[in-house]
Amino acid sequence: MSVKREDNICTITFEDENWKEEAPEVFTVTDGAVPFYTADTWKYNKKNTFRSGEIGNSATSETTIKVMYEEEGLLNLNCAVFSEQGYDKLHVLIDGVEKVTLSGTVNFKEYEFAMTAGEHRCNFECIYSCGIGRCRKRIEKCKSCRNMQFYRWN
């Protein structure tokens, strides 16, 4: 199972695609035309990670996770990037506000955000915009998230 709930902490480890349906009372998932998906591109503690879909120039891979907090809490996530510095970018937005932008090569790094009670949207976007003479056919190893935790979701 990719989702573990203990007390008021819900942890997603992205081990398989079933995570999207394992806790509908906590979160729901909406995929864009080219969604992020669970893959073994990068393993973390021998487990799959959440990564962007394969895209070409001027394209976006996108997935949104909507979560309901019944009281104030935290959102914790760990992200890594392996992309062309300055051209291929991972954006993480919470409620439409950009919280993380990564490009180049960045090992897994933890991010934590305070969340108010209510519904929130965490949007993962991988945007590929190539520079002149620098285009590749597609991004194959773009971005990844190893886990995500919702604290105090109910």
C-alpha cells in the first residue's frame, strides 16, 4: 500500500498507482493531459517515486492533489530534480501560490508548509521549455517526489 494513516498523519509513498484511490476521505487526485505517475526511474529506500510524464518542448506534465484539513496542520514533501538547468523546471504550487521551483540536478530535499484548516490544492507541474539549439525530443528523467505527508488532516 502506498498510503499509511496513523493518528492524524497521512503519508503517501507512491509505491504504486493505487495511492490515488486509497484515501478518498483525505485527498483526491486530478491528472492533467500528461500526468505525473509512479515509477522506478528513481528509487528511494527501494520504493518507487512520483515523477513527471514524458513531455516535449513547450509542454507540461501536471497532477493536482486536493486535500482537506479539518484543523491547522503541515504539508511535508520531498522533491528531487534531474533536468536541464534553467530550461526544464518543477513547480509545486499550493493554492495557486508557487512554493517550490527546481531546475538542474537537485537531490531529494524536504519542504514543509503550514496549512490552515480547509481545502487546499497541491499542484505539481513539470514544464519543458527548451533554449535555442538545446531541444531534446522529450524529458525522460525530469522530476520526482519520494513522499508526501499531510499532518492533522482530521
